[in-house]
Amino acid sequence: MERHCHSCKHRSPSDCGGFAECRGALISTVACGLLWLRAKEDSWGSITCGALSRGVLAVRSGPLDVGGSAMMVGILLTPILLMRHPTQQFHNAPSFLEDPSQLPPLRRVPRP
């Protein structure tokens, strides 16, 4: 038993790292594919990407788990990502401050 625990301690970083790389590559592939398909980037694309990625990761568990996992991720991500847009309106400065050419011309005061 002690030998098994020792083996797990030494192998776990490489095993977990491989899973993280695989999951990251899957999420990136699905996100880029959805962006290419829909030709726009919004919260619904991120929600769909998370749900599809989770469904693909659960494919070995059977079709019921694929649907359940994808639906749960979609349900969890929807309020988080949809609240991003209403809260951004408080952080953004007006657009005319970013482009000085949109400012009104300066009135010059004549020198005495």
C-alpha cells in the first residue's frame, strides 16, 4: 500500500498536467470552431463552448451523462456570463474620450 501511495504521489503531476493540456486544447478548439461558425464572439458562444466541451469529456460515460454534464455546465455558466454585459456599462468610459478627434473644438481666448 505504501508503495502504491508513493507511486501516485510521483505520477500525479504528470497525469494531471496531461489532462489539463487535453482539456485546454479541447476548449480552445471548440471555442475557435464556434467563433468561425457563428462569426461573432459573445456570451452565448462561451456558454455553448463550455457545454460542448464538457459533453465531449463525458462521452465515455454514456449518452445520458453527456447530456446531463453539458446541461449542468450550461446552467452554471449562463448567469455568470450573461451578467458580464450589464456590469460592464459601469466600467466603460464614454467613447468620445477615447478618440480626441470627436471632441468639440477649443475656443481660443484672445490674448490682451
